[in-house]
Amino acid sequence: MPPSSNPRSTRSASAARPAPGGAAAVGVLEPFPRLLPWVLLVGGVIGLIASGVLLVEKIAMLRDSAYVPSCSLNPVLSCGSVMTKPQAEVFGFPNPLLGVAGFAVATVGAGLLAGAGFRRWFWWGLQAGATFGVVFVHWLMFQSLYRIHALCPYCMAVWTVTIPIFWYTTLHNLRTTRVARTPTKYHGAVLTTWAVVVLTLIGEQFWSYWKTLL
């Protein structure tokens, strides 16, 4: 007589195989499943520090009109030139307040690393915030380069972390869709190209000053 199959072994083997569309399938479409938590945590902390320092500098300038911010280093790298312009208070209060609130996203990264899970509505809320942030920093980039003609180092730190936070949050939310396959495969190349474009614009706009340092 043929040996009878063991139902318990069959159930165990079935449980060991990942279901289609489950965590294993999702992992294929998401670069480094634990990368996003670190991006949110590290990027959030850096952004929070930069925003906090900017807020302290802004308060110091309001108290003393002669105060020179610590990040006013030369005619181009000059926080003071940026923070005194209307673009520094787009919504009627200092822009760094948005950063202090928004970069609380660091707690989301910490929660994910600790094993927390969040519902889909939460992720799309985070997506909305990250999208607003990345659009806003690009508007600020344009204003800094072509209207104010000065750069704020702490603001640039905020730009630097906002872009990857937006990028990897987007890839995470689109990880089960076909549209995400190519961007996910080349996620690092996209970020590198993004950075090169921004640095090229900065170099071109302020080249007359940079070349005096050579």
C-alpha cells in the first residue's frame, strides 16, 4: 500500500510557500525593504535639525536686526539673504515651522524599524505630505536660484533629505503596480540624476562666483 501523506506536513509546506502578492512578491518590487524606514528616520532627523536651527536663527534675526546667521558664509551661501525675503514666510509664518512639523516623519521610520505596521490610508496621507514637501522645496530652489540669488546651507540640507523621502515613499506606495517596475529597478540612478541636475543648475547660476574660488 502507498504510504499515506501526513496532513500536518502538507499544511506546513503550504504555509512556508509565500502566497502570490504577499510580502515576498512585494519585496521584489521594493528596493531594500528596510531602506524606507532608514530614509524616513535619518532624513527626518537631519531635516528636523536643519529646520530647528533655521527657526532659531530666524528668531535671533527678529530680536536683533544686526544679527548675522551662522550660515551666512559668503555672498552666495547666505542664509540671511534668504530669510529676510517674503519667500521665507510663504504662509505668513517662518517656513522652518513646516519643517519642524513635517520632519516628525522620523518617528514613522523609527516605528517601522521597531516592527510597527500602518494602514493604507496612513501611507497615502504620508504620500500627500511628501508630495507637498517635494513640490515646495523645488519652488524654493527656483526662488533661491533665480529670484533671491543666494543659497541657504540649512535649506539645502532640507532639500537633500526631502527628495529621497518623497521618492522612496512613492516607490513604496506603488510597489504592487506595473508602473513602479522600471523606476524601482533604477531607483538609485533616478536619485543620482536628480541630484546632478540640481547641482548643475546651482553651478551654472553661481559660476561667476565659484570660479573666483578656483
